[in-house]
Amino acid sequence: MRKSATWIALSFALLLVAGCQTTAPANECDGWSRLSPSAETRSFIVANDMPFAQEVTAHIRHGQNRGCWR
């Protein structure tokens, strides 16, 4: 009984792992999207959190340089 329970558990574990695989080709732009805050939000961030504004700018430039967006 224990032996069959072990095999059943192992089978389920293998099925779970197999379900996590992807067949889509990886792209360095996967997971990236352009940040486009409104003019009001940009003004607020620049006035109140310049380091974050610089990070957003770096994010946008990085995506442009990689060809993720224009």
C-alpha cells in the first residue's frame, strides 16, 4: 500500500513539473512594458521623488535600447 502511494505521489509531482514548462521562445523583452504615467503624475514624481523619476527614465531608455518598444 505504501509503495503504491509513493508512486502516485511521484506521478503527481512529475505531472506538476511537466505542466510548468513553456514552449514559447524566450525574449529579453518578456515581462517588460513601457511606463507611461500621466502628465500630472510625472510632475508629482519629479517634484517629490527624483530618484524614482530617474529610475523610470532609465527603465524607458533600457526598453528603447533593447527594441522592446519605440
